[in-house]
Amino acid sequence: MSSNAIIFAIVFLAAMALFAWSSFRRFRLVALGRPEDRFSDLLKRLGGMLVYAFAQRRVLSRPFGLNHFVLFWCFLILFLANTEFLFGGLFPDYVSLSRLPDGAYHTLAFIFDVVSALALLAVVVAFIRRAAFASPHIGGLSRDAVTILSLVAILMIAFFGLHGGKIALGSEPAAYMPVSGFVAGAFFSGASAGSLAGYINFFWWLHAIVLLGFLNYLPYSKHMHILTAVPNCFFRNLSRVKILPREEFKKGNTFGVGQVNEFTWKGLFDSYSCTECGRCSDACPATFTGKPLDPRLVIHDIKMNLLKNGPLIARKKTPVLPLIGDDKEGSIAEEVLWECTTCGACVEVCPVFIEHFPRIIDMRRYLVEMHAKFPEELLTLFDNMEQRSNPWGIAPAERVKWAVDIEVKPFEADKTEYLFFVGCAGAFDARTRRTTVALAQILEASGVSWGILGRDELCCGDSLRRLGNEFVFDNMARENIKLFADRGIKKVITQCPHCYSTLKNDYRQYGAELEVIHHSELIAHLIQEGRLKLDGAGDLGRVVFHDSCYLGRHNMIYEAPRKVITSATGQEPTEMARHHAKSFCCGAGGGRMWMEEPIGKHINVARVEEALEKDPETICVCCPYCMIMFEDGLKDKGVTEKVKVLDLAEVAARALK
Amino acid sequence: MTEEKRVKKPRGVARLIPGKCIACGARCQSACPKDAIEMNEKGEPIILVEKCISCRKCLKVCPADALEIYFTPEERKILAEMEARAKAAAAEAEKMSAEEAALLAKLKEYRGVWVFVEQIAGEPAEVSWELLGVGADLARTLGVELCSVVIGDKVEGLCYESFAYGATKSYLIDDPVFHYYRTEPYYKAICYLVEKYKPEIMLMGATGLGRDLAGAVATKLQTGLTADCTGLAIGENRNLLQTRPAFGGNIMATILTERTRPQMATVRPHVMPMPKKDPSRRGEIVRESVPIREDDIAVKVLEVIDERKAGEVDVAAAEVIVSGGRGMCAKENFSILQELADELGGVVGCSRGAVEAGWMPAERQVGQTGKTVRPKLYIACGISGAIQHLVGMQQSDIIVAINRDRHAPIFEVANYGIVGDVLEVVPALTNRIRELRAKEGTGGHRG
Amino acid sequence: MLVVACVKQVPDTTQVEVDPTTGTLKREGVPFIMNPFDIHALEESLRLKDRYGLRAVVVSMGPPSTEVTLRKALALGADEAVLLSDRAFGGADTLATSLVLAEAIRRLDEREEVAVVVCGRQTIDGDTAQVGPGIATRLGYSQLTLVDRIDEVDLRARKVRARRKVGGWHETVEAPLPAMIAVVREINRPRYPTVPRRLMAEEATIALWNNEVMKLDENKIGLKGSATQVRRIFSPERAKGEILGDGLSNPEEAAHLLIGKLIEKDILYL
Ligand SMILES: Cc1cc2nc3c(=O)[nH]c(=O)nc-3n(C[C@H](O)[C@@H](O)[C@@H](O)COP(=O)(O)OP(=O)(O)OC[C@H]3O[C@@H](n4cnc5c(N)ncnc54)[C@H](O)[C@@H]3O)c2cc1C
Ligand code: SF4
Ligand code: SF4
Ligand code: SF4
Ligand code: SF4
């Protein structure tokens, strides 16, 4: 072993030890989290990992995504080159590409050379992008970004310096390394052998030091995602709907998350995986309308809190930084937690499958269940839900008022096929009652066997669950499921995506296997089967369609409502700027319906403005909350004379033959 | 085996008539001598037929007539046959027990209708005069005197005023101890008078002061007190028939105080008509004094603030609310609501839409995420009546809706609706009130 | 020392409907709740507990099912709950009710001194506002009704200073302890129970005092001890949904009609 190799071995071992130590210190904190099973269905996980981590599907779908894709693959390929480099440094006499058969050696040399050039190019593009086209949420040229990009650039330059020198010296074949060959020609052509050796030595050490430095910098920067992103894609939540697990209401338990180690290990690992790309912030309706909530910062704060408190918690000491409370880095203000509409846009776009809003609900649970702390307005909601099983506290007798003018049958086991779960808004809200009637007409017209629970119907509890009042939700869910079982109900039609998702997904956690159908699916199905004949609801003008979060993103129902509109009006609906999975929330979900919105622009107004850009005459929605939000937004804009909001059922009912 | 038995008068058993029980608080159970009644969790009786002796006690006490004696058809047949014979026996049952006779004799000692004249700092509450109006009718029917009770510090003038409103006698206790209203000296003074002069009826205003005082007096005297009566009349045995709302105004109940005297009732202001004032009427003043010294009274009034002048607006506590919504069109238009509210002695509230538009501050917002209000009168102007608003004001006593759109949901909850333009209707309302007041020569609303 | 809150379980009258044809109350499915005014009374007692380290006891007279309401009170923070339930207590008017409550408070006082009794202003079913004054009079406590702020409780000097809201007036009074304070709704914003407290309350024992414990004269309690008797019940006539005049073409006429109605209904006084 040469003295050079010995020095390097020392440097290398020290660097690796340091890296191992830093990594251990960080990852051991993840183990503080609560257990959670993320090992099921390994094949599906691997598949997803390939598609999302290696093929970078979500990354590619955005501008500059290609640049990241290039960088990512350059990194993977150069990982090989760098391994060879490091081991070559340790064992210069044994490890070297040139010991491979010529064909392989030349191919690899060529690939490494070209890929390095590509990487350098990508770094330059990234620099320019951050300097010139930074999206508002990624912070432009942050110190972290400059550091990392510079390190990568230096690494590439060192690579070319090293190989250029070698080529000039004749120890490497120029023909297979076009870029390094060019460098050799341009910079080293006149140099003496002695000075070339000096250059080579310099670039070799530069490369080595920067490489090891880079490695050691990773655990301390957002580029930790280089280490965590791929496993995070592997451990992602496989179910479409991100519902939190049930809680066990036993004396002595704590509820929700008030201290960072009460998240599951995956919740913590998520925070290490954030690339700070800002996609979630761009998509978030709260961030978009100028509210303090920024999903990226929530994840960032969890990470910072873990780094600060984790070591203390590991040593059984009291944490110093509250997870919820302060406005400081590493702490999340209470107000922020209440701003989330649980629309799921953040989760939808995150390239590394971080789950933001479930963490927010974790913390809401803590505030509500452990401390009974929540915005004032929610007290009425919580009491009404618990005492009267509806958000407004209206007498159950009024649940049947919508049916004054039409004949409605109660659901009878074995006789009736579908329960029409009218929902609280459908029963009490004067506007939504019109939707209820329209849907009833459609059901009648197509000969569906249906019935209602009438005054015995209870609220599904959606808002409570999203607001973190799991205790009361739990009671309501069990009551509802018992009611369904007692009445022999197996198939349920809902007109509200929130009822839909709750009955279908949340209640499954309670063992309820209901066949739940949203009216959009049902109407589309009836049309397809020829049981429902529609005859052009011609007077609607241009129709824009709004995807409800709990129908679209949460439950992937996108096409059914569009088909219904097309059948009913004879033309396809116009799409807003953001639609399908990228749809923008109306502002009512996640219990936001029951709270004031004092900060920033109103979300519903923002969405209404987006709809108005398309100059519609009709806005078609599929959800009672969206209905209220859009109608309010139109009133705010003063355009109720020109534009109307209709529910899908109303659109279809207008076209009834 | 029934066939072998000799014919016996069928007794039947008590039975609940479905839907009629109001869950009054288990009067029937309490009345049943045989413990034959259990209450279910809805507060309704379950009759244990094997224990019931059909004594009918539960039927008698049930205020809702929710119980009946049930006979099977066969039993009914036998019953019909026996009816004739039974008639003769019935007369006998009318006999009065000695106990009841003693009670009646005791009740006879009490004569006269009294009205307590409420005052703060010498200023009388108008409800007292209203009570003299209805008291005069009662006294006439009973053939007794109508007396006023005046207690305070330098309040003799109120005795004369009470004569002008129909009293013929006035009991006066005038002492600096009574300068401020405090429960203890006042109730002691009244109890003293009642024990000495024994009235059969005692009326008070259902004001803050009146309710505070009446509750104490009735408890001390161990007599019945009926709150918030809307109707008073004399029934059989000189009993006062006191009619009042209960269950949040969903039902009316007629209440009797049969076995104790005086029969006490409170009446809300403005429920009874104001009698005509005749300053020429005179009456007799009975001066009394009670041995209560300031040192004996531990309760001290430290400070009295007249909030009516402080200009602090609390929609949640207001008795009259004039509310505006998006239909008001502009911030300036809220001034016409304020004018109407001033005439009605109320405050201006609003819907979320008006807050949103920046026309009104958030504290005035009524609804799900704003204040919940229960005023006597709620006038919704240009408010569509979205559910989020309705839940905050639905419990108002009277709801008036003014809206251009006949189909606005607000009309579903309104007692009175005007389909029209708020900007025309509201000023018309204000003008009408002013016009009528100008005619009457009155100053307007007084609390 | 104790602070005692008196709460009543009542049918949720906002859900009671009157059948327009038969005039009877439709109570089907109407739940029993803690009297809304008493939630504020309980809250105020809990605040006194927090402020002065008193022990908070909640008492209620009612049928055995009242237990649910008492558990809610425990979940909200009361330290102890007493249920006064006996068939002999049933059918009581305010006179008989206040006797049972007052005697219960006296029993509590024998064990540990009572400083303050907090009542709601009134109930939503009986709606009389008489029970609070009844309790105060029977026990000889200072009586403070319509209280919208408790400024100070001085346990040493045995005094309480509070603000009463009488009509348009605010009156600050000082009274000796023990005192019965009946509070208005505006006095506070009630708290919400935490889950650990709810779970605790579910298992807590509630003292049941029937008349074997209380040993009260049967002629003074329940229906027998009531001075008032409810004789007849009927439903009030109601004006619902009347459109007055044609406000679009003749706003003046519509206004005249409305003002007429308001005067007739004793809402407007000239
Ligand atoms: C239709 C009808 C009309 C009635 N009218 C009268 C009447 O005019 N006069 C009359 O004397 N009675 C009347 N009663 C009986 C009365 O309503 C009772 O139920 C009585 O027990 C309680 O009075 P309240 O509900 O009005 O209480 P309120 O006096 O309004 O209650 C004030 C406070 O006292 C406390 N409190 C009251 N009841 C209890 C309890 N059971 N346990 C613990 N704390 C309690 C609470 O803190 C409450 O907020 C009537 C009953 C009915 C059904
Ligand atoms: S769920 Fe929606 S509102 Fe909540 S943080 Fe994510 S994007 Fe924002
Ligand atoms: S949480 Fe996901 S979407 Fe948001 S910044 Fe981090 S990586 Fe990007
Ligand atoms: S009739 Fe008499 S014995 Fe029978 S339930 Fe009624 S009170 Fe009891
Ligand atoms: S007395 Fe009548 S109203 Fe009262 S509980 Fe019994 S049946 Fe019901």
C-alpha cells in the first residue's frame, strides 16, 4: 500500500465512521416512533418503488421534473463510478475499472464520462431554475441548495480534471471519454508529465474530499432524501384513502399526538424524506390563500422537533420544544392545525409519498381529546353532533321535511334494495333538499328499489373524525353500524362525498362491509344500463365541473360525474384550470365548514374565481358542502344572476324524460 | 276458570294513551299508592297491571290527560249493566273528609288580591300597573279588595300612583334599609305583611327583581308560586287559574295552588294590558314597619351602573334584533336598520354575508359560527336564511322576514314575512312606528 | 370547602314538537340533556374550583337516568356527583324540589363546609327560575340571582363579590358566604370534556341518595309536597308563516300590517 493510500484509508475510514455515526444518530430517533405495519404486500411496495422512486413518476409530472430525473439517474450511475473510485483509492493495486475486459471497461468509461457531463448540465439548469424561476415555496437559492449544487458541480469538475489529466498523460484512452478527452485537449495539452501528475493528484484528492464531504453533509441537509426517498416510496401507504387508525378508549391511554415520538415511525421517517420541493405547498388551498398553514413546513417542523427533542426523549428526559404551540421552527402553531381542509392535495403531489394531513389530524386529536382545545365555533358543532347527531342541532323530526311533496318509503329489510342515506345537509339545508328531491326523482324514474331511514338517520360523523374528535366519532360510528345491521342494510346510496367516504372507508375499520355508492356513480350506471333516459338539459349553458376532494382525490371517482353531465347536456363539461387529481378544494372539508376563516383570502372565493375564468353559466358540483361554498362564493362575487350552481342530480333530473 | 267465578265489578287497569305523556316529572308514579308505576327512560310511565288497583290517582294528577282506565270488551259489558246501581252510590262519595274541611277553613282566613309594586330608585316598573289591571278583575270576581304593596325608601308617592291604577288600599313600608333592592329585607318585609293581613292572591312582575323576590317569599311562606303567567282567572273554590307556557313555549299549562295561601304568581311585563290611569282615585294607606336594621343585612350593593347608556352592544342578550344580510346591498344601508332597531329598543345584528362583505363587525354575526340568539323579536332583512344562519336565530319568539325572493328559505321559519325590497320596507316600518307614536304622544320603548 | 352546582336533566325542548291536530307533544326520540343554563352553572362552579381550590360537587334530583347527566358533569371536571332519586321525589314543583336540594346541600355541608351553591338561571322545561331562590331561602344563604360575573370569593373574610344583571342595570354586590348564586348564560363559555376525563367519569361512582338516606317528611316532597298542581295542558296557537300584504308593489301597506301584528302580539309598545 502506498503512503497515499494509507493517508486516504485513514481519511476514508474517518469519513465513513463519521457518516455512520451521523446516520445512526438520526435514524435511531425514528425508532422512537410508535409501531406501524408497513411491510405488507411486499410486491406491490417494490412495484411502487420502481415506478415512483426509480421512474420518478410524480417528479416527472411537473416542470423541471426531467432535470431531477436526470440528476437522479446520474447519481445512481455515478454511484458505481464513485464506489470504484473510493475502493480504487484504498486498494489502488487491486481495484480499477481498467482491470475489466476492454469492452466493459470502455463502455463504462464512456457512460461515466457522458453521465458526469449530463449531471453537470443538470446542476447548471438547477442553478438557473432556482435563481430565475423559483416557485414561491422552494425558497430559491437557499444556502442548502447552493452548497449541495456546488458540491455536485465541484465533484463533476474534479472528475473531468482527473480524467482529463489521465488522458493527457496517456494513462487512459481518450477515445472512450469524449468529455474528459475534450478537457485534456483544452486544458492539459501543453503540460509536462510532472505537472500533469500534480494536477491528477490534486483533482483526485479534490474528488475524494468533496465526495466524502458530500456524504457527511447529507444527513444534515434536506438532501437526506437521497438516502430516505427510495425507502419512503417503498414504505408508502398503499391504501388510497388516508384514514387514521382507530383509537382505543381505555383508561390510562393518551390520545392523538402531542409529542413527536407519539407519531408512528413512518410519520417520523416521512419528515426525513422531504425534498423540500414545495409541491405540497403549491397545491395546498390554505397556503395558496395566504394562511399560515404550509404542509411542507408542518413536515419540516416535525423533523426539526424530532432532531431537537428526540435525543432527550431517548434519554427519558423532558422535551424542550413543544410540538404544538410555538411559532418557532420545530413547533407548529395551533391555528395552523385548524386550517387544513384535509383535501389531500399535498399527499397527492408529494413525490416521496409523505402524508401531511394525517399528521395534522393526529395533532388535532391531541388538542381535542387531551386538552379540549379548539376554535370556539366548534363547541356548538361538537355538542350538536353528540346530542342531536347533526351538525346544526336541528330536531330529528325535521329529517323528513324534504319529502313533503313526494312520496317516500321507509327502508324495509329484504324488501328494499338500497338505503338512500340522505345526509344531514340533504335533510336540513333548504338548498341541498332540492338535490335530495332531484335524486329521489331519478331513483323513481329508473325504478330503483330504495327507501330512507327518515328521522332515525344519524350523522355519519365525517366532520368529527377530520377534526380529531375521535371519541365522539367512535360512538357515532358504532351507533350507525348497529343501526345498519339492525335494519338489514347492505347497499347505501349517498349524495354527499363525505358520507360516502365515511361509510365506505372509515366504517370499514369497524368491520362494516357496506356497498356504498355515490349518486354520481349510480346515475352514470343507470344511464349506461339504459334504465335512465336523459333528454338534454339544454338550458344550462356552459357547464364547468368541480371535483370534490372526497370524491376525486380520496376515492378516485372522476369520470362518472363527467359522463352524467355529458349525457344530460349533450356536451362534455368544461374543465377548470385545476381538475381531476389536481382539483382545488372548495374550502369546506376537514371540518372547515364549521369554522370561520379569518386569515387570508377565502378558499371558496379563490375556487369560484377559477371557475369564473371559464365563463360558465352553470357550475356543477357533487357535494352539499361544495354547493354551499360555491353559492356563497358567487354571492361574494355578486354574480348570482349570471351563474348558478347545480348538483349533478339536479342536472340529471332536468334532463329526465 | 274465569267462567266459574261470580260476577264481580271489573276494575280495569290504568293505561297510558300513546303519545300524550309529556314526561312531566313522574307525577303519576308519585301519586300511585301501590307502586304500580315504573318510569321508562323517556320519562313515561309503565303500568304494572298486576299491581294496579285502578284507584285513578294517577289519572287525576296527570296534567296531560295521558292516562285512562282500560277495560276489556267483556268487562265493559258487565260494567254497563252495573252502571245503574253504581249511580246511587256515587252521591255518597261526595262526602267531605274532616281533614279537607279543616283545610278549607284555614284557606278562608285569606282574603284580598295584592300586587307588589316594583321600583328601582323610586322609579316604578310598569308591569306593576299592568298587574293592578288584571288584579282588579280578579278582586271584582272574588268580591274582595285590590291592594298594592309598596316597599322602598321615600316611595309614598307610589301608593297614590297605585290608587290611580285601581288599588283601593296600599300597604307601605318606607325605610332607608329598602333603598337598594336586596332579597333578604324585602322578602322578610313581605312575609311580615302577608302573615299579618293574609291575602289570598299575590301578584308580582316576572322581572329580574320580581322573580328573585317571589321565589324567596313563596319558599318562606311554603306556598305555591306560578311563574310567567300569561293568563289569570278565578275558577271553582275561589282558586286562581294560572296559565303559563312551559317546555320552551311548546305547551301551555293551567296551574292551581289549591291547598296553600296566598296563591302567588308572576307575570311578564307587557303581557297584561295597561289599565287606564285615573289620578282622581283615592285609597287608604296602611303604614307598617319591620324591625330590620341596616346592620342586620350583610348583603351590600357596592355599585349600580346603567348599561343602557354605556352603548355596549351584546346581540346574544338583546330582546329585539334587526338583522341585515347580503340583501342590504351596501354598508350605508345598515343605518336604516339601526333606525328601526332604535325605535324597537333593539340592536342590529347580521348574517355572515354582511361580515364577509365588510359591512358589519364579526361580533354582530348570528349563526352557526357566530352568536346564538333568542330574542323576543328577530327581524331578518335581506337574509336568505341559509341553514348556517337559521340555527343561530330559530329559537326567537317571533321571526319577521323581509326579502325580495318569495322562495328564500328564511320564510320557512318566519312568523311574518314581507316579500319586498328591504330598502323600501324597513324605512316604511320605522316611519309607521314614529307616526303612531306621534299620534299617541308617547316616547317609545321602555324596558 | 365545597362549591355545589345544581343541575337538572331536561327533555331537549328545542326538539319537542306539538302535533298540530291532536295538540299533544311529540317526544319520540327527544333526548334528555343537561339543562343548558345549568351547563353554565356547572362551568362557573368548576372555575371557582380552579380559582380557589374548592371541591366541586354536583347534585341533581331526578329519575335514575339522570346518572347520564351527572357523568357528563364529572367528565367536565366535577369531583363528586350526588343523585337524588326516589319515587317519592317525583312530580315535585319548585317548593318540593328546593326542599330536597336544600336538604342534600345541608347533608353535604355537615361533611364538608359549603361555600357557594351555583344554580342555573332557569330550566328549559319548567322554566320558573324559582328553585335557586328556594334553596337560598331554605338554607339561609345569601341569594344572588342573575349573576353575570363573580368578581371574587374571599374564603377568609367569608365574602363574595359579584355582578348582577338586572334589566338594563348592572349591580355589583357583596354578600357573606355561604351564598346561592344563580347565573345567566352570558357568564361564561362552558368547557368541553377531555377524553381521559370522560373515561374516568364512565367508571366513577355516583352517590345515590333516596329518601331512605334523606329521611324527609313524605308530605313535604314530591307530588304531595307540591303547593302547585298542574291541571290542564294544551298547546298554544301559533302564527307560522304568514305573508303580509304585497311588499313589492305596496311596501307601506305591508309595513302597516306588520306593525299592527307586532302591537297585537305585545312585541311593540307605543
Ligand atoms: C307544565 C309545567 C308547568 C310547571 N309550572 C310550575 C310553576 O308554575 N311553579 C312551580 O313551582 N312548579 C312548576 N312546575 C314544576 C317545575 O317545573 C318542576 O319541575 C320543578 O321541580 C323545577 O322547577 P324548574 O324546572 O322550573 O327549575 P328552575 O327554578 O327554573 O331552575 C333553576 C335552577 O335550579 C336548579 N334545579 C332545578 N331543578 C333541579 C333539579 N331537579 N335538580 C338539581 N337542580 C335543579 C338548576 O340549577 C336550575 O337551573 C311545572 C311543571 C310542568 C310540567
Ligand atoms: S390536506 Fe389540503 S389543506 Fe390540508 S395541508 Fe394538505 S393540501 Fe393543505
Ligand atoms: S412534503 Fe413532499 S411535496 Fe412537500 S416539499 Fe416535501 S417532498 Fe415536496
Ligand atoms: S290507577 Fe292507581 S294503582 Fe293503578 S297505576 Fe294509577 S295510581 Fe297506581
Ligand atoms: S303524569 Fe302524565 S304526563 Fe306525567 S309522566 Fe305520568 S303520564 Fe306522563
